[in-house]
Amino acid sequence: MMVTKEMGLTEWSMLGGLSLLWGGSFLFNGILVQTWPPLTIVTARVILAALSLWTFVRLSGLAIPRGRDVWLAFFGMGLLNNVIPFTLIVWGQTQIASGLAAILNATTPLFGVLVAHVLTTDEKLTVNRLAGVLIGIAGVAWMIGPSVFAPSLSGHAGGALWGELAALAAAVSYAFAGIFGRRFRRMGLAPIMPAAGQVTASAVLLLPVALLVDRPWTLAVGGLETWSALIGLALFSTALAYIIFFRILATAGATNLMLVTILIPPSAILLGAIVLGEQLALRHLAGLVLIAIGLAAIDGRLWRKIFARSAPVH
């Protein structure tokens, strides 16, 4: 399937849906860390996601890949796209606010364009891509507001600093995962296969560690809110989200896909407004405008049209 450098309406729609699903993951994580430790949360997330995805594969009548190379790729993707970033983000949210974690997660496109420039031949860094990402990140920071950074301005607590570094490290891992995942397009797999394969590989890697470290049978069972958050995290923010993720990756490319991390914080705010009745402040709208400008700069079509119209006719 051909990779499009400029996203059409279908790709932008999928990107918006993915931002809502992953924006909700910060809310779900925030609920779950009040009851369970990070490794248990991440392990339960990928196990439930794997079960749901393989059920869908079975119902769809698709054959399960059995080649060694395919499963090695699943394990590589699971490590870069699940095990490392999921664990770092969830642990980071035990130390810092969800909003700050989302902002730091939004640096993924910045790392992504640099990684893509070095490791690929068809997604080289351009001025408009770099400028667009920087503008988008500025919009995210403006929208969340300066109150998020108040603790940093008054001096870092040790835990807060490590939480911020963990979230940044997760963003770097996601950037590498976006490039690593390009190989699945060459393998000709249906989008659901890498999604199911990577969460299965992640479960295999995480389960022994979680059993050894957390001893989950000794933990609190949790109430309805906890289990509802886990189901939302596993089925919607993971299983469904990764089907969309690999579909976008196959058609729009790794750098375009990473734009979703810029949209996650505004998605979280919009979800709060719809579900919890929270009001959007003026800075949220200003941030959304900056993000829209950044996305337009990275996509490139709007700027080319503007410059084409303003160019003198000879």
C-alpha cells in the first residue's frame, strides 16, 4: 500500500479518532494508579487488549502469522511501542500530573522527525515539518496553561523530575516505534495483525516481571471505577486504537502518524468538557489555533496553496 505524504480526509479523521482514544488513556491511567502499581496496570492492559484483538481476528477469519521474522518484529514493536512507553508513562503519572505527562508525550513528533530523517530515505526533515511541530508543541503548552509548570518554577521535587524524564523517554521510544513499524507494511499484514501481535508480545514480556515485582494477588481488587477504567484503557485506548494506528501508518507515514501526540492533550480537555462538564478557557482555544497552524505547516498543502496564490504571474 502506498504511503501518502499528505493526509486526506480519511487519514485526518482516523487521526482525530486516535487522539480521542489515546487522550482518554491519561484519564484511565490517572484513575488506575490510585489503586494498582504501574507494572500491573500495563500488564493487565496488554493482556486484555490481546484477548480482544485475537477474538476479532478469529471472527474475521484471518490466518494467524506464524513466521519467525513476523513474530520477531511483533516483539520489537511491542517493546518499543508498549512495554517501554506504557510503563514509563504510567509510572510518570504517579509523580506528575496527567496534563504535564500529555505535554511531554506531545514531544514525540519532534523526536520523530529527527529519527525519521536519520533512519529513512523518504521522510526527510524539512523546514516546514520542524516549524510545524514546534508551533504545535507551543500550542499544547499554551492550552494546558502555566499552572502546570508552577512546581517546576519553584524548584523540582526529585520524584517530579524523574516523572518528567520518564515521560520524555517514553516519547523517544514512541518515535523509534513509528519508524520500526514501517516494516509491517512491507509484510502485507492486515492492520489488526501488528496490533494483536505487538500487545501479545508485550504481555509475554511483562507478565513474568509483574508477577515477580508486584505480586498482583496481594493487591486490592478495586471497585467499579477501577475496572471500568481498565476496560476502557485495554479495549478502546489500546485494542481499537492500535487498529487505527497501523492503518494510518500504512497510508500516511510515520511522521504524519506522530502528529496524534500533539492532538492528545486537547482531546483530553474536550473529553473532560463533554463527560465531566468542564469549561474550556480562552487559552484552550488559543492553543487549538496554534496546533491547527502547526498541523497545517507539517501537512504542507495549505502553505503551498497560499504561496502559489501569492506568487507573481510571469
